[in-house]
Amino acid sequence: MKNYYYFLGIKENAPLEDIKKAYRKLSLKYHPDKNENDQFFADRFMEIQEAYDMLGDPEKRRIYDDNLGHQQRSYRPTLPPSIKNFTANKVRAQKGEEVIINWQTHNADIVKVMPFGLEKGYGERTFRITEFKDGKFQLLLHATNSLLNKTIVRGITITEIFGSDKEQFRDEVEELFKPQQPTAANPAGRPKAVLIVLALLFLTIALLILLKVFSS
């Protein structure tokens, strides 16, 4: 069940005048016409309109409050909130590129994925980044247990890349896994990535042997 009070940023016992003030302020801020028809602002504006349509009508609000109270009483986890996972399918992306995020929380009755807003305790969202700030796009997952008044937060930072950067990054990855010309040091012509893994493996074994020697 959606928490319309959260959409408007007001308390559940807020008077009608506060509901109207919050609606006017947020509808001006998020109106699509003032934000180049950005989909995020359009979705947020629809949430705000939906919340006001419900809370601005006294009878609708009374029924909504009854249902909200019943839901809150029936689901009140008593353990601290936790985030099992919060992942993105990529952490480097171009403007307008599609990104998919997944999340799963436990013992949280209020879950927010910023900048999108309220979400279920687990789920998946696909979106396109329309704007980076200083070359970064920040995602934050808030998991709250309102009974314990505890919130935990986990973030994902997606770095902006440009066409040339993306091509260079792909070339570098391909170079790591491309078979090499056989040499005295690398007679099998193994890819650089394999050589790096083998080197790290031998280094780890050497360190373990040294630790065993010094500890005995």
C-alpha cells in the first residue's frame, strides 16, 4: 500500500491546509513542463497528484487512513532492517543508456530507492540516466524499520563514460583476454588476464609459505 503522506512529505496527522501547501509546492517543483519532460519528474508529479487526490478529499482520506493503520498494525517487524543485496548491471554508463538495478531488504516496512522514491522490499527497476552530476549518478537504497526507528542505507555510484571512453574500455578488456604471441616467458601464448591471475596465485602461495616458515 502506498504511503501518500510520504509522497507529500507530511505527517500522518497533518491538517488539510498543510496537505494543500505541500501539494502546491511539490507540483510546481516536479511539473514535467518545467523539467524538459524528464520521465523521472513526470513519474514523481503523478505520485504527488495521486496523493493529493486521496488526501485532499476528507472522506477518501478517512477510508485511506483506516486501511493504512490496519496495514501498519499487521506488519511491524521487530528485528533491525537489513539489505541483502543492492546491485546494478553496470557501474559505468553513457547518458541515456539503460541501467537495471535489483534490491532485496529484510525487516523493513519503508523502503526507498532514491531518486525514485518508495518501493517494495525487493524488486527490479529499469531506467535511463538523463543527467550526471560531476560525472556521477548516485543511487541510494534506504531500508527503514519504523517500529525501531532504524534506517540503513546502501549506495551505488554510476560513472559517466563517453563514446571514446567506452570504446577504449572495451579495447582494454579485449586486450586482457586476447591470446598473446608465444615468447620465452610465455611459451603457451596465454592472455594477459591469465598471466595476471597466475602471478597473483603464485604470490599468494609464496606468502603463505613464508608465513608458515616464520610462524614455526
